[in-house]
Amino acid sequence: MQSSREQKIRQLAQNRQFDLTVILENVDDPHNIGAVLRSCDSVGIREVFVLYTRPGLQNHKLELGKRSSAGSRKWIDVYLYREVDACMEHVRRNYQRIYATHLAHDAKSLYELDLSQSAALMFGNEADGLSELALSQADGNFIIPQVGMAQSLNVSVACAVSLYEAFRQRNVKGLYGVGNPASTDQQAALLEDYFRRQEDVEEAWKTTK
């Protein structure tokens, strides 16, 4: 492995946020999923939860937007779930609060949320939004303020806007790099895993030559 590549992987692991994630429910457009993964990678998210509960999606083939996510895909763990309860149980083990994008009477502005704290941001289907069951699991709802005629954003755009607000808040508080609150053991294990993934990529490349 080239020294420049090794240093980049070390920086990647050091910047990964262990207490920020995204949940996608019934988002079936692979291009949107791929765009979300790219945004997640860019702000330091290490894992994403993809939830399919609609009957028509039970046998959906998860493509994960291979083209639009490009190289970011191999650096993010994606967990696929069919049941809301099982998905939320997994999320709750590592994240303190779940915020849903939903236009409700008690919804807060994205900019009112403290996203420097442990949180999972949940986004719904492009046409129908989040299911009632998923919403029942949320600790709160939020909206992205808009002043145009249209009052909705594409799910991948909404996710990117939300994640970069989280990035801004966390960056201001110095939670990236040397200020990352993740434990030494967590970062060491992640770095070891990333080195292994890089070796797998290099080995696969050699076999195709």
C-alpha cells in the first residue's frame, strides 16, 4: 500500500463519527441511495440502515446505487432490515435519539436540533414519506425550512442538507480528527478493518489484470 493511501485511510478512520447515522425507509431508487451513501461518507458516517417494509419491496434487490456512490460504498457498512422493530433495536444500541423528517405540528426546524449529540436521522420514501410505524419510533420530527413554492426536497438532497448541518455543528465543536470522542479501541478496530478492506480491493484488482 502506498504511504499516501495509508495516510488517507488513517485520516478516514480518525474522522468517522460513531454516534451519527442515517436510516432510509422504503427508498427504492438506487440513484438516491447511492447519493445518500456518498453524502454519508463525506461527513464521516460509518454505517447506514436501509429499511424495506412495503410488501412490494420485500424482494427488492438492493443495488445501493453503484454508480453514484462510487468508491464510498466500500467504506460504509449498510444494514438491510425488513422489520421496523428489529432495525430500531439495532439503531438504539448505538444512537441515543432518532429524528424523523416529517411535517407534523411539533416538528422542529433542522437548525434547532443539536446534532453534535448522538443521533440517527430517518428519511422516508420519495413519494409517501415515512410510515406510521417508523414515525412511532422517533424521538422527534424535523423539517428543512424552505421558502419556495415547492415544500419538499428529493430525499438525497434532504439528507445531504441535514448531514451537512450535522457536520457544521460537529466541526465547530472540534469532533473531527484529534477531537473525535470515539474511544481509542473503537478507532483502532475501525482502522484495522479499513486496512483489511483496502487489501481486499488491491487483491481483487490484481486478479483482474
